[in-house]
Amino acid sequence: MTGPCVVDLPHPVPLDTATFRANPRYDLVEWGRLNAAEYAVIRGGESPENLFGVLRPRSGDVDDDLRSVSPDTALLVMVLRTPAPLPTYLRAQLGDKLGSVIGRLLLDRVLEVEHDGRFVSGSEAAGLLSPGGQTGGEGRIGALSIAAMRYAQSLDLPDNQLAPRLYLYGRRPYCPALVRRMPDTAAVAVALGLENGGALSRDLDSGWMEDRSKARAVSGWRSWRRRGTRRTLGQLLRIYKLYVSADLDHIASALAAIVGSGVVARTAKAFKIAGRLYDLCRADRLILYFDALEDLQQAAFDLRDRLQGCPADGVPFTATIAGDGLLSWGVDPLLIGNRPTDAVSWRLIVTERLGRYLGEARKQRVEGYEPWQVALQRLRLSGIDGGTWTPAESDWAKGGVRS
């Protein structure tokens, strides 16, 4: 359970000689000719100005299968209306990225490739992509991430309900014993040492300023920003997040270590902790914020020493710092629709994509591959490394199809 779980993908398709075609299930429609419902789908994603239009399923199932396409993808679809090898211009243009781009289009069912006398796409094409093992990450977080995917694929739920299950995987059960121990927010504050005059009050007041806004109170989180920090989290171009996933019985000690760390006081811009028992049951119950990865790393090294031996839960789908799952990191905002946004978190992006890919893979089962393995491969081709749970910056948001 502590090492990586590798998924080998043998028998890669020979990109230079294989025959491809545009998926005949779709019609290519320029975006100015869309109906109102289709246009609403596009407006909810990428800007139409950056797109050619959509691939419209001939079945008429707009909600589930409408796919936006870039001008480059639209040109390729038009070229491959008649089965043929990949065009020379495309191979020259993409170079060493050809495999990942074509793989993404195959798994998205935009293109099909001829194999054993018939054309295949989607999950059926998973074993035909470039070899190279796929992992769910190292150590405890890797094991938790794979377990979360296996759990989600086994659920008898609609596809759109898989992402929340992935996102919240690893929660501690919200049980009567915990409720008796911390029946309300005041009791949670006492347990964490955050009550007025509590153990942490003086140290917090000297270096940190609590956000007491109504919006923050409604959110269920308590958050502090470092005194002297002028920019709010929403004004940062990129936010690096350090997850401290001490188990629920040791989270107060972890919080005390953070407040008492001079390194954290110099490097972190803010931190937050769940203020209600229900939220405290989450694995990602305590998060620190930084505007530089180097600052996060310094704080992580200091906290690793301070929290040595602390039992951990681990946050799935984050980049591990130590194999025990106590410390891990992520980064948001990311480029969404070619523009920065702080509205969507990294783990939400990962789990929403995984949920969608798992749903598709469950419908199109392939012998020798579990749905989670196909979904993990598709995630890599969309620009997310499922071995480290970090974005592949060079490929992020550059596909021709809405991921």
C-alpha cells in the first residue's frame, strides 16, 4: 500500500502509419450556428472567440456529449473525415507532443484509430496509447488516491455524483461520540485552543489577524492572515497551499506548531482551519497559504521536524512531501479557459475531471483495464500528472477539446 501502483499500457499505436478518422458520431458546427442551448454550454466554458465551435452528437444528446473544439482541432476533424494517416503538417507542428495530443483526442472520442480491422476510441483506445506506467502517487497519499478512485468507480451513482465522493474521500466519520465531545463551534474552539484567552490567543494576536467577516463565518472556516500582508488571497496570481493533515486527535498540536513556528510566521501569507466539527472531519482540515513555492517548502521542512511522529490522515490528490501523508501541497488558481481565476481549487479541478472520466470509462469497459486506470491515463493526457498530482504546466488548458 505504500509504493506506487503502476499501470502499464502496452501495444502503442504507431502514429506514423496508423489510420485515423474523425468520429462519425459527431457533426462539426461553427459556434455562430449553435442553438440557444448549445451556446449556453459554450458560454459556461471557454470563450467562443477562442473556439471554432462544437462537435454535436448526431443522437441529439447535447447535455452529456457536446464537445467544444479549437480551430486546430476543427481543421483536423475536417481533414480526417476520410480515414487516413495523420497529416504531415500536424506531425511537424506538434513534434514530441503528438502522442499526448492525439491520445487526448482518442480518449475524448473526437478521433478514432483503426485497430484489428475496426475503428476504436474512448476507453477502448487506452491500451493503444504511448507506454509508460501511470501511478496514483507515492506513499499514503498515493494509496488513498487510488483507493478513492476504486471506491468511486464501484458506486451505483450517476456520473455527476462521483466527483464529490472523490473530493471528500478520507473524511473521518461524523459520529455521536465526536458530537458529544465537540457539540458546537464554541467547543471546537476550546478543543483547538482558539477560545478567547486560550492557549494560542496571545501568539495569534501578535502576528496574525483573523478574518471575522460574515462570509467567512458562514463558510465554516476560521482564517488568519499575517499582519503586514496587504494583498488578500484573491489578489494573488497563484496560491500555493500546504495541507497539514494531522489526525483529529492531534490537530490542536499541529495548529500550535504552526502558530509557534518562526519560519511559518515569515513565509506564510495566511492559514485556515475548520471551525465546525463537520468540516473538521475533512482530511484537508488545516491549510496554509503561500505566494511562492520556495516559501512553502521552507515552512514544510520546519513543520516536518516539529510534527515528527504525528499521526496523519492524508489528503488524496495532493502532492506528497513526506510518505506518511502528514504534509502535502497543491497550487491554485490555475489557468481556466486561458485566464487566471481564484474561484476553483486544484483538488476540485482534479476530482471533477476524474469523476467525468470514471463515468465514461464505466460505460465502456475494456478487458484488462479498470475504469480508474483508464481515467488516470486520460487525466495525464489532459495535463495533470497522476503520479505527483501536479499540473503539467506546458500542457495546461492547451487542448483543442474541453477537458
